[in-house]
Amino acid sequence: MTAAFLALAQTIPTTASVVYPCLPESAVAGSVHMVTHSATYKIDLKTQKFESLSTFRNGTDAPVNVVLRLPLRGKQVTWAQSKGMHLSAMVNKQKVTLNEGQATRSEPTEKQKASGIWAQSYEKFYTVNLSFKPKETKSLQVFFESALCRAGMDGAQRMVVYDTAGADTWADKIKQFNYAIQYSNKVVLQVYASLPEGNWQIGPTGAFMKFYDFEPAEKPHFIFTFYPNSFESIGGG
């Protein structure tokens, strides 16, 4: 996958109400490689559940300590999204305690508050220390869930977002990166946009992309926007 192709990825619309996890990143550049990464969203009409699996390898003959960082970000986050956010992780299939950083949150305007917005922007970092023996490989699983995100001027569209910027904080390109969104035809009525363009396989029960030697684009968000198969009232949280 070429850098020119990935440059087609676009930014999140200013009208969207979204909260989303990000690809794990290293707080300090070092010798550890993210060898593979697989990220999957499972969505229904109201919620998004996310899971990723990464494998890391210490490429040196010496022990290495890494501060691994898991960012959580949002724009025009609704009250419903803020109340339901939950992020956790496992290393080598063992649950770990994440260190929670201070959340950075910008206050919404009075008009935004009236429409159900909790924060104009939101960012929080979760961290965990990983110690690698020489040439050691470790796995990381990340789990996140929240209320499903909305887009469009009237909130009629739904959206899932993944930020891949952290890929360039590791020692090398990601050898293989799989990204999937799973749903049923009771959830997705029509796909509005899938970005970056050109590499998606989209069907009635899901959407999928695969990359080799992955590097993030200048605009690193994966954005999947759709109309739901629902007659619920639009707008709001």
C-alpha cells in the first residue's frame, strides 16, 4: 500500500459526534517493532464495541522497557458517549492495570449543551509499562466500547473512526494490519463513505481492509459512515 494511496484518507467532519480508540503507540521511539495489528469494530444500532490485537517484538539482544500508550479521543462527544466509554487491555492474555492520565476536555457552548454535547474535544491517555527480554515477543489486546457515533448535519448518519497515527512511533512498519467492521443488514442500510478510498471490501455483514508494511497517512483516520436500518428519531446523543 503506497503512501500516495493512503493520503486519500480524510479528516473527521466538524459536525460529527465521535469518540474513538487509537492504534497503540510508544511514548518514546525505541527498538520494539509492532509486527502485526488487527482491529475490529462490532456495531449494532446503538453501540460500538472495539477490539484490537497487536504483536510486538524486541529486535535487539538486550532487555528493553517500553511505555505503551493507548490514546482515546473524541470530537463533540455526547453525554451518552461519555457515560458509556470503557477501555481495558490484556498483555499475553493477562489483564493489566492501565495508568489513566488526566483527560483533556474542552467545554461545549450553550447551544451545543442544549443539543446534548458533553465536550467539544476530548483526549485521554492510558499507559502501561512493558518489559521485553532480548528478542522477546509479546501480545496486546485492547477493548473499548461506547455509544455509537453520529455524523451529518442532522445526526442521521452513523460513524466509526480509528486513528492510526501511532503506527509511526514504532521501530519499523507494521508488517500486516487488518481492519474490520462487523454488522448485520439490520444495522447498516446504506454505506455513505468509507475512507481511505479504494482498499475496502464491503458486504452485507461487514467491511474489511488489509495492509502490508503499513505506515499512517498524513491524515491517519479510518472513517466508515453509514445510514442505519432504523426509524429512530435523529439528532441528539
